[in-house]
Amino acid sequence: VIDLRHNLADQECELVSNDNTNSLHSVLQSIIECPALPLSDVQPPPGSPPNTIDVDAGSLTFLQRLDDALASAPHTGDGDTIQQPSYPQVFDCPPTAQEIISQSTSTPFWRVLMLLAAWLHLRHFVSHRAISLILQVFRAILIMLGVLAIQDDAPVTLRTSFCRLGLDDHFHILPMCPVCHRIYPVDTATDAVCTHCGISLFILDGVRITAPSQSSNKAKKPSKAVKAKLQVPVKLPSQMLSQFINSTPHMERELDAWRTQQSQPGKLKAIQDGDIWKTIKAHDDQPFFANNSDRANHDELRLGVTLGFDGFGFARSSFAGRHSTGVLSLCVANLDTHLKYLPQNLLLCGLTPGPKELTGEELQYFMKAFVDDLLMLYDHGVLVQTPSHPAGRRVRLTLIAVCCDHPALCRMCGFADHSTSGYFCPRCMIRQEDLRTPNGVKIDAFPTRDGDTHRQQAQEYAALGNDTKAKDAFFKAHSLRYFELTRLPYFDPVKMTVIDPMHNILLGVVKTQWYNAWIQGKTLREETSGNKVQRELDAIHGYLKVFEMPDWVARVPQKVGYPAGGSLTSDEWKALVMVYCPIIIPLIWSEWSDAAEDEYNRKMDKWRKDEAKRLKRIEKGKRKADGTAEEPKPEPKRRMDRRDADNFLKLAAALKILLARSIALSELDRAQELLQGFLDGFHEIHPDCIKPNFHFITHIFEQIRDYGPVYGFWTFLFERLNKILKTYAVNNHDGGELEVTFFLLASTELHEKSDPQDRLITESARLMQRTSTETRGTLASLAQEVEDAAADINVLLSMGPAIRVELTRAQQSGLIDYYLTKFPALDLVDRASAIHASTSTNFFYNQALVHDYVVINGRKITPSHFNGIAPNSIVQIIVGDNRAIFNQHWRSAYYTPELEIKFWKFNEYLDPLSAGPSALIPISLVRSQACRVAVYKYPKRHNAEESDAEGESAGMPVGRAIKVWATVGVTRDAIVI
């Protein structure tokens, strides 16, 4: 340890982050919401350890004061940060928009110009000098016009405008060692060196300090800003809670709403129905989320969060290498689905600097301060002033799950990834050599990992210190390493480490089935290279082109499967496996499998003949020119296995249950039967395509029991946030400046809540907001997109706008007949009828309200115009007879009730006057929307197939084509937010 002897009082120890956008986005919230600020007048109780090091503590050296702080504040683990105080910190209610705006300047209309100047700089990257010029010119013009007096308060610099608008830095930029990636406190001395590597941490006046002696204790204040060689933007959860809880007038109530929601026995609808939420313990060993009326700490706000960490690649330029940034964020699980996945409700905690991702051990340095904060929030909480608790409400927070892709999950929680030769699964004790065996894809085939054992062994790994060889041997034997989250007493690193269903199932299993098994295996082929004869993929494209589906169902690229089709998003993989392919794949197999089997038989006949000739040559003693025996040719493989289509339908049916928005516990047994059948079949048909994801999916059932439906814990939002961050315009500087800019811009988004008291401010803020939301690739545009998708997700029944119209005679007659049948006691009378057999005076009104749409169970259904296309108008209704012409059987297809697939006569409808279901459909009978496509049963091919390979068959089944409608219901499918 090097003693850095200098007077910190003469040094500028606070790093400047330029996080002005963070607050501007808040400034324009209603028009503003200023981030939460700790109460400066709250003093720690006598004898409590200090929260920070006093940078003006006379001649004490930095390390002396650091030692004093560490001695008075017990610290767990090997860290470079300071333990949080043991008393609850207090955060006051953020100031309102009107308070900040009204205090910014005494000249009312100049407030708009200050907002505009800040917005232009932060959203459109106008320079400080250009902004100052604009403000000065405006001031001169207004003085010449007599609107503004010379003595009026009108700031003309951007820095002054930032100060007046409260656009201060609200996250810290910590120095990181560029070699070992250890992180140091924000008040680290500017001539400090890494205590492990001995290299300088800062650039001072453009000089990279390499030794403490290069900076004199009596040196003047540097003319340039002190900058760390490697910067890490960080904002701890405790610093965000006050702003988050007060972000909207109803947020506090929404965070407590789960307490009043009734759960249905045997039904999983939300993360609160899972075992983890019900059983996780608080600091007093009582259930953290206790909901009984006589619970202790009745007024406390208890928050559960899921942690997401993922890296994204960023192309700095066309000639520079790719840059990888890690994103640490939290999702608040208390909120309902439609609020949980709004980007503005995501807590962005920090970014790890590139250009490369941190290793598992380096990531723990980044996590130390974060885990310290989680411990403080769990043990003591913070006091937050809210409208319902002006004196302050204690808020405690607990981590309930880590949700990442597999590589990030292993680095975060100390596991070995799938490339290891040892134990690669975070849930069980399967080894790499067991993966491709039949047991590798069996559910519950291997012993479960134990969380306490994993925690204990992680501590043993940490006790090895800097002995690299001992650590490598320990990791090889146990496939784990130390991780900071092991310091959380309630955290079970096995049960609370989630294998993300999005990466595992959609980007893993489904993608492998489609791309590796079918596209790369030439089961589904492109058109021929010569005469461009269309083949399997082109037939799929033809079906996709005429598919009718609701707006919320993802569209796949027109050339899916071709290189020009690109890669699919998770939502598109989900639609492919659950909507499109369950109808299309059996049709493709029905059309092409016979020819593929004939082709295989011909190749096998030829191979057998060649093999017989080879064996005869060997018997005669013939050898190759080099004297070695002639090797046999590879045995041909089936290009299209007849079992593949049926096996795929088992996967689709299982996912209909597993990816549903609500799941009955009794359905999990059926899903397990279907999934196990698919895994066994895939292992037989495509043994070479088995990947770790095919084992990971066997643990989905225990995760659903722990956390409820997958919509509560998969990583869709974290991934979409990464996608947005990549689109920001940045300065391409290295040393962590990219990450600081990413963090800055991600904090700039505005949530407009206009105040009619100041129309000028309101209208100006609206115009500024519009320039952001109309720009694609911003967090604000994502927020608007998600809000639109989530607006109706929890609506059970809602009617759209309506107009009053006069009913036709046929409509009146049909309605009267319906009411007389369903509700005979009404005794309705048709006023237009000349003969009235009844003496009732209940006349039927001849006008009705016609609505544009109806929302049922979160899905918007619109009436069709009967022009042959009805993507949002096709619904499934509950009737006695389903009227399907091919109900359960399409050749050998393995159709199950879970798939909701039916076949119907093409372009034929029931006659309203004939017997059968009524033409009037009560909303209560609508089950869900459905997708529809016109298909051919045993379609006739008019073009002969061109062979690209010798001996390939051109023969196809020929028969009378029957055109029918195929529909697939989306009762279980839910909108992806």
C-alpha cells in the first residue's frame, strides 16, 4: 500500500460527470422532476460510522482517513469501497417542476430559452459556445425591442443555465484501474495509483501520472479537468428510490398494489404467486413480503427487484474495433406487467467500460459498492418522503432474482459457463461429457446444486487470495469462483439465479431447431441456383405472405431462412414457433417428405453398391497409391426425417403452456410430458445439434414454480434497453467516456405531464418532447412504443369510441329474436311491426351505439369491413360445435388441443338463418383472437423440381388440391412488452 502524502484540501477530488441531461429530463416532467437529494441537515447519530471521507480534514493523508473510516465501519469481503452507515438515510421529496422553473430566473419568458438551450445541447449536441452565442443574440434582440431590460436576470451561458435549472450531476464517475479493473472511491486523490498494479489512475493537465512524485502537494489547481484514465458511471439503488417512488402521483400506490390483489389457488399469474416471493426472509427472519394484517413494520414499503446484467457490442467507427459495454440495471417486481416493463421504470445502476467485457473476477470489483448498497437497503432501508408519508416512510429492498443470459449469469454468480469441461449448469451437477447422452436432455436426471454449498465454496475460493494456480485448480475441480452477491444473507445463488427463458428457449432451442437443424441441415432449402425453381423455404414464404394475424403478433422477415432475411428477434422467434410454423411445417412435410425419402433411398442404394465394390477391392488386396486401405464413404443421412414435423409440434404445444401469461399448476405436468417428448425426439433425429440450451430448458418448470409466468422474469426489457443504448450518438472516446455518455443520454428521457398554469412553458416542453419521441432509436420512443403496447394489457373489457346509428330492419329483427330467446321475460315488441300479439310496452329502440373496437382481456378487436382481410377481427368463440372440417388430423401431424389449430372450408360462412350458432355473439363468448391463412390440402405442383445434386428426385405428390382456411388461436399467447 502506497501512502499518498498530499493535502487533499488543495486538490479537486470530485470528478465532474456532465450528467446534466439526467436532470433536464426531469426538469421537463410536468415540466420537471428533479432527482432525489439526500437531506443535508440530517446528522448521523452519535457514535455512528462516517458515510464518506472528509476531503478537507487538514493534513491527514488519504490513506490515513481511509483507514479510520474502515476501522469505524466494519466491512465484509475484500473491497476498496466504504461500508454504508448503519442508520437509515433520509431522502426528501423531489421538488416539483414549478418550484425549479419559478426559481431559475425572475424573467418568466427567459425560462423557456434556458430550457431550450439545455435541450439543444443535451439532445442535439449543440456546443457550449454555440449555445452561449444563441442566448447572447436573443438577449440583444429582446433588449433592442424593449422587451428585456439590461438589468433583468437573463443568463447567457450554458453553465449558468444548468445551475439555475438544477441540472447537476446525479451519478458518480468512479476511477477504475485500466489494468486490473479495481474500482476506487469518487474522492480518490488525483495523483493516486492503483494499490495492486502501482500505475496512476488519473490524467492531470494532459499528463498521465505514473508515480505519486509527479504531482506536488503544493501544485496549483489544474487548468484542465482532472479525468480518470478509465471511468465508470455508477448510481446506487438507494440514490434512485426517492425519485422513483415519487416519479408519478400514483407510483407509491402501484408499488403496494400487489398486497390487495387476490391470488387464485393453483394458478400462477404474477411473480407474487411464486415460491420465492412467498418465502424469502427479511432481516428479522420473518417473511420479507408478509401480507398479514398483524405484520410488524406495517407501514414499511417493501420492494423486490430483479437484476439484469448484459453486455452489448458497439461499433465505434467503420475502421475501429468493436467496443463492448456492460449494463447493470434493476427491474422492480412489485409493479404489474404493464408498468414493470416501461423503460422509465427501469433503474439503471451502472455501466462497465470497454473495449472488452470484464472477466468474472474483474466484475466483482464493479459489484462491491452495489452489494454494499443492497445490504444497507435490506438491513436498514432508507427513509423517503412521499405524499402519503410527509415525515418519511422506511423503504427496504431485496434482490429476488438475477436474470441474465448464460455468460453474464455465470460471471455474475460465480458459475462456470457452458464451455467448461466440468459442471456447466447453474442448477444441477451435470458435466459436459453428459450433455449429448440421453440423460443430458432428461428432466430431473441429475442431482440439484445446493445454494449453501455453492456459497461456502465461493468463500473458499476467495480465501485463496492471489494464488493463481490454486484458484485455477479449485475452479477446475468445482466449476465456480467467488462472487460478491454471496455476501447477501438471503440470496440463494442456485434458486435465485434464473436461466433466462428468452435466451434459453427462443434464441436457443427454437433457433437451433430452425437454423442449425433445418437450414444448415438442408431440410429447408433455398430455390435452385440454376433455373430458380422454388423449394421448401420459398413455399414457407408463400404461406407467410398471406397470413392474417393481429397487430401485436410479430411479423417475421419476408425472406426468413435466406441470408437476406437476417437474424430474427426474440419476439419473431416466439411468433414463428407458436403461430406460423405449427400450421406451415406439417404442410411442408406433407408436400416434400415423400420426395426427400425417395432421394434418401436412392442415395442409400448407390452407397451400398459402392461399399460392396470397395469391400471386393479390399478382398483382392487392392490398396491406394500410398499403400493404405481404401476408406469407406460416409453413409448418407436423411435430409428430411418424417418424424421431425410431429416432434416440432410437441415443442410448440409445450411452449403454448410454458410461455402463457398465466399458468395453472396442473398444466405443468402436461407441458413436461410434451417437452420431454420433444427433447427425446430431437436427440434421436438431430443428435449432432444438441447444445447446452437443450439441457437448460429442463429446469424451466422449477423456475416457473419459483417465479410464476415467464413474463415476470425474462430479459426482454434489458435486451431492448441495450438496443437503444447502441443507437446513441457518442464521441467515440475511450477510457470509459463512451459509457459516461451512454449513461448520460439514457438518463435524459422526459415524461411529459403538462401544467396548465404556464401555457408557454407547457407548450415549449411539448415541442421539445416531440423532437425526441419522433426520433427513432431513443429511450423516449421506446417508452412510447411500450406504453402503446401496454395500455390495454390489463383491461378485461373496454369499448372504443362510438357513434349512434339507425339499425336496419334485418338487424332489428335479429336482435329482437335474440333477446326474446335469451331473455323472454323482457317481452320486447317491434314498434315497426303492424301486428302486435303482445300487450307489452317494452318497445325495441331502433338505434344503437357502434364502437370502433372492443378490448377483451388486453387484446384489441376491431370489426372487419368484409374485404377479405381481417387481421384484427378473427376471434374464437365458445360454441357447442366447432364446425372444423379437419379437426384433429392432417395426414400424420401431431396436432394437440394446446395448439388451437383448426381447418375450415375456404370462403364459406354460416347462414344466419340456418340452424347453428347465432349470428349475434355476446362478448362473454369471445375466447381470444386467432390468426388465419389460406392453405392447400395436398397441393399440386406445376413446376418440376430442378436437381442441384446428382440423383436428387424431382417427383412430388400430385393430387386434387383442396383450398381451406387454417386458423391458430392465441388464447395463451400474450403481447410481448
